[in-house]
Amino acid sequence: MAQIKVKQVKSRIGKTPIQRKMLDSLGLKKREMVKTFEDTPSIRGIVRKLGNIVAIVE
């Protein structure tokens, strides 16, 4: 299965509790942190919900 890299590009300060929980579920704790995940619909949905907080890195 394909892999995607997700990078946190903005701080979690001032974000809603739901957005913070989603960042915790991805394991992203600090800005500029990058994690690799399997490319599944659930991961894509979390990335879409977080909008401009995270980005997919090529």
C-alpha cells in the first residue's frame, strides 16, 4: 500500500479541542514534525479536516 508523509505546518495553539485530538491521533506534537502513514481513507479524512494545519509532503 502507498505511503504518505504528513507535516504539521502550523502550531496547535488556538485550535479547537477536536483539532487537537486529531493532531494527537496522528502523533504530531510540534510544528514542522513529519510522520509517515499508510494512505487510507481515514488518514486522508483527518488531513482534510485539519485543513491548513497539516500538509501532505511529497
